[in-house]
Amino acid sequence: QVQLVESGGGLVQAGGSLRLSCAASGRTSSIYRTGWFRQAPGKERDFVAAINWISGRTYYTDSVKGRFTISRDNAKNTVYLQMNSLSPEDTAVYYCAASEGYYSGRYSSSNEYDYWGQGTQVTVSS
């Protein structure tokens, strides 16, 4: 089992920055990939970014490329999401997720992830 705990959410003005953290515990040696998803009110949960735990290869949805950066600190079992140039459209609950395998390789699909955190709210005011 893997446990994930997100932190770092909050209220920020448009154009501002936030850094989210996702701390993993438990059987962290089994983690293959960690991803960030977000869910705005009344909308589906959408993929934001992902990182392969060993290789460090990263993936982003188009809307955040150039603004968000995902990184990891293997020694701390923590994944970060640095979010810059935030806009009200980024307002959502952000979830961290972890997968234990490559599976089908569809890193943007929530079905590929085995464990989820409780989420952290990000609110961007205009």
C-alpha cells in the first residue's frame, strides 16, 4: 500500500504562483509514476502532469505547458508541482496519484493510477 498526502494549496491572485507537494509513504519502492490531476466544480477530473519515478520523464497537459513544472525528490519520496502564472481557470481541487506499473502507458488516464491523495484546494482570484 502507498499513502499520498498533498499540501501547498491555497488562495492566490491571478499571475501568482503556488507549489504543491505530494508526500508518499508506505511501499514507495513500488511506485512507477506519480501524477497530478485536478477537478473543478461540476467538471470531471482532468490530468495535469506526471513524472516517472525512476527516469524522471515528465508529461504535461497542453494548458499548463510552460507554466507548471513537476519534479520529484526520491530521497524524500515527494513529488512537487510548481505552478506559475496562475489564472482563475486553474482553480480546482488538485489530487496526487501514484501507479505501480507502466500498465497501458496512458499516463493521462486516471484509470492508470492505483493510489490517490485526499486533494488540496487551489483557488485563483481574478
